[in-house]
Amino acid sequence: MAGVRRGLVVLVILAAIFVVAGCGSVAGNSIDDSQIISALHLKKASTGYEMDGDPFCRVDQLLNDVDEVNSATKQKGIDFVIAAPHGVAGVLAHPPFAPRCKRDATDALKKLARQSNGSD
């Protein structure tokens, strides 16, 4: 009976190690603010950022990884998420947000995600 308990304890410890290792790799996939700012041509404004200085293309928050994108998606309010594929990065946009800006942001985030995957 003691051997079974030890085996179970070892199994639980190994499972915990794999979970922690998995979480560490997700955290390593964070995209820097500077990369998002550059990709979307964001300029600092009085409230957040604006794409190319356009007040109808306002971004309130930069989302650097899957966890931040998922969390922002669940928030209530008028702001909405524009994200790269698989949610690896994104922005929290504020309406009114011009359709052209949404297309440009989506394209830029897709490109940024591809570049980020290629550099790993």
C-alpha cells in the first residue's frame, strides 16, 4: 500500500512539473508593446493610442498574449478586441472605430503573429 501511495505522489509531482512547464512556454509567447505599436503605426494620444493619429482609430489597451486577449474579450463595455490569429496579440479598440482601421489592424496583427512565430 505504501508503494502505491509513493507512486501516486510521484505521478502528481510529475504532472505538476509538466503543468508549470507548459504555463512557462505560454508566457514566453508574449509580444512586446513596442512591436504592436510599430506594427499598427500607433501614436500616443491623451487617451490610449491612435492609429496614424486618427481619432476614429483609437486603441485603449495593448494585448500582448493569449491570456490578455481572452481576458479583454470577456470584459463588458463598448470597447472590443481586434486580435491576431489564435489570440497571440491584439488591441482593445474604442468605438467609433473606422472600418478601414479595423481591416488595417487585423492585417498588421496577422503579419506580426507570423513574424513572431518565425523568430521562435
